[in-house]
Amino acid sequence: MIFKLKSIKGRSRKSYKEWLDETKRYRITWITEVGGVRVPPHFYACVRIRLPNGREMWDFAGRRGPYRTFKLASKACETHAKENK
């Protein structure tokens, strides 16, 4: 999977970054601040899912929690994609 950095209006790149894959089904976010409180930098791997009522939402790909590196987060997305083909 190839992830591309996306610019988000109104969010500082010093505290939040977001990458989407080419299909825009998988997302990796990098966070250093939560609710105005500084936290250690970490990544989240997410996948877009469709709910039974037709709505869409982001859910965790792999384990529910942060990853220390971008490489581990992207590996979780790749593993999720292979398991759900």
C-alpha cells in the first residue's frame, strides 16, 4: 500500500497528520496532542467500514490502540487488507 499525506484545513501539522491510501479505504493518523494536552507521538491505523444502516465510519485496522511507528501502522493496514479480501 502506498500512503499519501493529506493536508487538513484548520489543523496544525505540528500536532496532527493524516495519510490515506490510493483507494481512500485505509487511513493512518499521527497525533501529538489530544484535547489540548501534549502526549507522546503515536500513530493509529484505521479502515473505513459500512454499517448495516448504510452509514460509514472509521474503525481500527488491527489492534485497538496506538502504534509507535508509521511502518507498524502501515503493516497493520496491509495485514487487514489481506485478511478481508
